[in-house]
Amino acid sequence: MEKPWLWAISGAVLTILWMLGDTSGLSWIEFPLDDGWIHLVYVRSIATVGWPEYNPGQAETGMSSLLWVLINVPFYMIGQVLQLSPAVMPKILSGTCAGLCAWRLYTVSDDVHTTWKWLLPLLLLLNPHWLFSAASGMEVTLTAFLWLQTLHTRNKPHAAFWCALSVLCRLESLFLWATLVLIGLVNRHSLRQIAMNLLLPIGLLSLWLVYNHGVSGHLLPATFAVKGQTESIIRPDNIKSVVEYFWNHMGPIGLFSIGLGLTQLKSKHPQFTWAIYMLGLVGVMSITHTFSQSEYFYWSRYLHPILPVGVALCVPLLTSRFRSLLLLWVGWNLYTLPSVHQLFVANVEDIHHMDTLVGQKLQAQNQDGWIASTNAGSVRFHSNRPVIDILGLNAHELAHDENPSQRLLELLDINDVQTYLLFASEDSARLVDFLNLELVEVIERPNLSLCECPSQKSLGIFKKKP
């Protein structure tokens, strides 16, 4: 089974089976996080007007994964022709990428006996957290595949190409770029190859940065400005959370297998480089706001691409007496699969009831007025009304302003916002009092599975008092 398309189909089929396990059918048409709908807002904009707009006629810098948005454009158009739910094609695409990651794990163990080389892709494809990511319709599995491709071809000229794509997929891949350049210097690659590794990723990235600067006057996307941690570089609380995440979600057997694999590696082995990259990325990512212990899906989104790299570290175990540990890890995956699938379904239900249904209800009102919302993906996509993203993720005026609170009030006044969607928090209460808003309806999340944050249990729909 050397052909990548067979593995791609396998990943897509497993993703479909994962979604079929949801008897409500919501897993087909809904994302487990509002970010999936934010991607589709930009995808739809490019497909219809040829430019990434969040609100009509306004270019925006809210794309945290430029490559994922661009790749989804033709698939979105195909889905429209086939009259599919907008969420279906991104899920199939991410499932396909999940299968391609398994293919790369299969080929990376070419020196292993055929009987055992199946263990690594099996270890990945039966991991419930990997299936969670595959069915989420996000850029997680594509990012992972590009990382694996880059590391697998690290001594070849086209490694720079895969690295460049990974940087466009997630800006955190700049650490991969630095690793690739280091590999070239240590292994004394030709000057031409080192130059390619150095310049091609930066060249493609510069196009994205120039676009961001042209729209907002800043190089980074608005999402990075909002979520970035700037007050402190050392975040021991978040590093501790990274360790806890691996222990709780990859399982003690997985950690032990990876640790055992590391002890058998020498610098001449390719997995040694992978280990450095994986551990380095965890350290780099631990300094951002996004790593909140309470938000499960963010852990999934940012750390799950590392999972295939971790599995690849187990290659030495396939030729040793420790193979039984990998079989135990497969068993652990199957044991935890029902609980992770239940969490996925709960996430989907929460987003559907709190965000999508609200957006559809606002669209049914046949109004054109502006909306101000704390969750701005599904509401913007389904309401087809202009939205001010209160958090600033899709509003560069807020993301980069020195006084975002004052700027928010100015935008609310300029656009004469009449409808407000606010979580039950102290900040929302102060905004309601300041603007003299009237409560219209309260929407409750069915599960509150997305995070351990009671304020997000209830969403209030407000309007301005006469």
C-alpha cells in the first residue's frame, strides 16, 4: 500500500465513519469550533468576489491560515454545485490530509519488516484525538502533512517548497523553517540548496505579510495580534499545561513509547531532527495566550499536528522487543475513542445551538443592520449581515489599536449597531449598561463542552432601547 491516494481515501473514509457515529447528523454540517466558520467566511468571499473580505467591501486580515483558506475555495465551489452543506468539503479535505499523514508514516519506516511497518499508520489513524482533528474541518491535518513532508525531504531541494507551504498554513511553522536551514548547515548542503531553504519560505510568506500590511498597516494577521502573548516570554504555567496535555490526551503509553524511542536515537537518524523540532515547537507555542488550560479544542488544534511526528519517533521500536508497547498504545486509542467522540459531538452541538441557529435566526429577520458579536464566525456566515467582531479577531481596527475599548465604541456608533450578541460576563454587563441595551432573548449552550468557562454558558441577544 505504497500509493498515497489509497491512504488519502482511508483517512477520508475514517473521517466519514467518525461523523456517522453522531446519530443527530450535526457532525456533517457543523464545526466543533466557531473558527471553522471564520475560515469559510473568507473562502466564500474569495469564491464570490475574488478577495478575502470579512464584511462586504472591506478587506480583512483575520485569516490565521492563508493556505487552508485558498485550498478550500475550489472545494467550496464544488460543494455549492453539489448543494452540500458548506462544512462537508472542509471535513473531507482534512480527513484526506489525515490519511496522507498516515501514508508518510508508512513510507518513513521502509527499513522495517512489512509485518510491523503497518503499526505506525495504524497508531495514528486509530488515535481518537487525530480523528477529532480530521473531522473538525480545520487546517490541523494539512499542517501536519506539510511538516512530515518537509522533514522527510529535508536533504532534497524540494524540501523548501513543502516548508514554504507549511508557513502559509500556520505561521508557527517558521520554527520548522529555522530547523530546515539548520539541517542544511549541519549536513553541509550545497550553497544553492541552503539558499532555497532560506529564501523560498520567506519569499512566499512576504506576500502574505505585504497583504496584511496593505490592509491594516501591520504585518501579522489580526488573530495573532489579539492572541499573542507579549508581556512575558517564559510561561511556566503553559509549559506545565503542555506536559499535562500529552499525559492526559496521548496517554501514558504513548509518552513512554516516545521517550523510549528517543533514548535509542543518534544524530544520524532522521527521527532525531524530528524530536528536536517537536520539543522546540511545544516550547515556542507555550508562550502564547492561545494555550489556555480550559479550552480543549485549542489544545487539539495546535498540538495535534505534533502527534504524527511523535508517532514517527517510534520507528526504532518496530525493530525491537518493545513492539508490544505500540500494540498497547493502539489498544489505549480504542479504549478512549468513545469518550473523545462524545466530546466532539458535544462541541458540535454547542456551536450549532449557540452560533449557527442564532445566525440563521438573524438572517430570517430580513434585516440589513450591523451586528456586534463575541463569536463572529457562524453568525457572520449564516446571517449574511455585516458583523463587528468584538474580540478583534476579524477587525484589524480593534486588534492593533492601542485603546481597543474606545475604538470599539466608536465603531459601534459609526455603524449604528442595533443587534448585540454577548456572553454573560462582567465586561458584557458593563457594555450593556453603558449602551443602554435591552435583552431580547437568552440562548443556552446544551453542554458547555468547549471550555471550562461558565460565562459562555449563556448568550444574550440585545438590541438598543428606543
